[in-house]
Amino acid sequence: MFENVEIPYGAYWSTPFVKWQGALGHLNAIEFAAHVAKAELTKRRLDPAAFDGGVLGITTPQYKGFWGVPWFMGLIGAPAVTGPTIAQACATSARCLQAGAQDVATGQAACTLVVAADKTSHTPHIYYPNPEGFGGVGQHENWLIDNMNRDPYAEVSMIETAENCATKWQVTTAQQHDVALRRYQQYGDAIANGAAFQKRYMTLPFAVPDGRYRKTAATLQGDDGVFPTSTEGLAKLKPVREGGTVTFGGQTHPADGNCGLVMTTPDKARELATDRDIRVRVLGFGSARVDKAYMPAATVPAAKAALAQAGKTIAQVDAVKTHNPFAVNDVVFARETGFPLNEMNNYGCSLVWGHPNAPTGMRATIELIEELALRGGGVGLFTGCAAGDSGMAVVIEVGER
């Protein structure tokens, strides 16, 4: 289905991810993503006029976000381009990549810019009018916190879904901490040698603009909010819920940031790539939903669906990246698929660098491309869980052109 869809090698980027209420919290996520995209396109000598399609993923309402893709594309200098604005909680990036790939595969666009942007800082408090409510009073919610704490269908918090999986697969706190420690070690490889791996796709140091985009408000040397960890430090943590197994050391943290990626035809990909000898193919996508209140397990059937569409098996996969809001996710995935637990998520993952919702999966996919390029090529799988006990996955292949 996606034989004619490629990602130009190097035509992608990510900001550092910053823990919520941090250095990016004062910026409108869409305006900030456009500011970053303009700079990254210029750096890669990519003309916004090359785009005839756009996809924007964003899960948290922003001021003037009603205008979605047309506003974003206008801000970067492509005012004739439109496209969908997509929100699918933690699966937003994968769904955006699928939408971009489908546009290219069906001829709806020849060159599409896919961007995911979000911030968990200062999320809105929303009031929903209800004239039929008692006394005419409506409903209200804190967009992020209230929805993290209760699924309106399963009637549980997200951490409870992790506890349910920990019980079903008999995953102890110590086992979760072993995974967390391994993931921090892998992230250490990404920031070694002056963050050489991250600099393959990320501009560092990173200048944070002020709210008017006139001055530099702060300078980041990398992700902000990642703290050193150790076996001894993790052992001191107690489960968040009484009688549970998941500690703060075994789960991710909310964050802010954005990513961008180009999807196009093979000929155009070769033209736009920073290394024309490297070919990045899109092979397949998959989505799934599992039993109520077992969200972390959704990574498994989503991955199997994507691999089936790609015509691959897990044995043919060289590298795996997961969106793992809980360490439990990776244990379940490894046990159900046989992929080695300690070998997935090289160079980092959302368990460590945080979770801004929409951009999380795109950064993981970008890192997957770079890991495969360093290996000399291979098949890569990204899979992640999302709200509503659902999941999405992407299969790519990196090789010589």
C-alpha cells in the first residue's frame, strides 16, 4: 500500500522535551511548532513551497487552535496548503504519520509536512454549558489532569491500567525498576559525547524564544526534566497507589515539545534527503484496542497489525521503540512478542524523556530511523499505547537507495 511513500533521510527534527511547567510552558504550542519548523527547514535548505500537504497533531486545546493546519502552514510560509488536524491522545503521532502516508500513497499530496505539537503545561480549564443542568449549571474539567485520572468508559485512572497489567503478567516493582534503570542507561548513550546521537536530529543548544518571538528567553542544552537514577534510588520509592506496584520511577512525566517530519515520493525523497544514499521506506501501520482497563497491553496487537500490513514478523525486526508511559508496557510487550526486553528503546524513550502527548511517537520514530542508519539499515517498529486501552504502531525500513 505504501510502496511509493518515503521519508527523506534527515528531513525531520525534534525540540528537546521539557518537563511540564518548565522553560516551554509560556509558548502557544502551534506558534512554537511553526517557529521551530521554519528554522529547521531553513537549516536543511527545504523550501516551504515544496509542500502541497500538511498534517498537524495536537491533543491539548491552544488559543486559536481552531484554525489548525491552515494557520500552521501559513505561519511557516506555505499559505496555499491545508490538511487535517488530528488528536488521538498518545497515538496522535502514529495516526498523523498514517494520514500523511495515505495522502502521498493516494496522490492527494506529493510532499507532506507532518508536525506534532503539544504542551502539558498550563492546560486549559474548560466549561461546557448545559441549559438543562441543575440550575442551568454546566460541566467543567481540567483538560489534562482530570482525563489522566479517569477514563469515562473504563472508569479508572491510567495508572490503574498499568496496575491491572502488572497483576495479570505478574510484574513486580523490582522488575519495573530494572526496566527503568536499563532505559536510563540507554538514554545515556544518546547524550554521550556531547549528545552526538541527539544532534543527528535535534538542534542543540536550543534557544527558547520569549512569547513574542523577539528574544531568547532561555537556552537548553538538551531535554529538561530528566534526572539521574540508580538502583539504590529506585529502591527507596514506594508505589503510588496503596497495595500497588508502580512507583514514580516506573512511569513517565508530562512534558512540552514538538516534532516535524516530511513524507513524500521516492524521487522527491532522494532530492530532499541530507544523505541521498540512505532510503527510509514506510511499510505499514496498525491499530488495536484491548480489554477495558488494560491500556499498556495494547502495544502488542497494534504491533502485530502493523507487521502484518508490512509483511514482516517480529523476528525480522532489528530495532523497536515503544511509547512506554509505564515500565510495565515493555515487560508485557517483551513477554508477548519475544523481542528482548533489554534491547528495545536504544538511545531513549518516553519513559525517560517525557510525554508531551502528540509528539511522543514521532520523536521515537525519528530516533528509530537514526538507530537503524547507524546499524547500516534494517527494519524498525514503533508501537505505543493510548487512551481508551488502544494503541498504534508504525513499521519502517532503512537501507541503501
